[in-house]
Amino acid sequence: MNNNSDFDVVKEIFSWISIIVVAAVIALVLNLFIIANSRVPSASMENTIMTGDRVVGFRLTYLFRNRSVGIL
């Protein structure tokens, strides 16, 4: 019975580690290719966005429409 209990603990630990690794990979892929998370470094748009604010962008937008001057 003790051997079966050890196997269940090892299986449970492996399950948790695999879930954490998959979640980390998904977060990394989202951050690298889909979501642009950045901080505003200067005061160029200070009336609307303050220095130090966080801005989240969607990188897949340009797959659905063309870029043009003036689009932020």
C-alpha cells in the first residue's frame, strides 16, 4: 500500500509541474506574439497618457486591417 501511495504523490507532483509549465509557455507566447505590454517613457502625449503609465496593445490588429499614418 505504501508503494501505491508514493506513486500517487509522484504522479500528482508531475501533474502540477506540467500544468505550471504549460501555463508559463502560454503566457510567454501571448506576451511575445499577441500582447504588447509597455510603459510610456516620455511625456509626448501628456494630455492623454502620462509618463510611467502602462499601455497594453494587441499585435494581431494589423493582420485584420492595413497600417496607416495616424493610427495609434
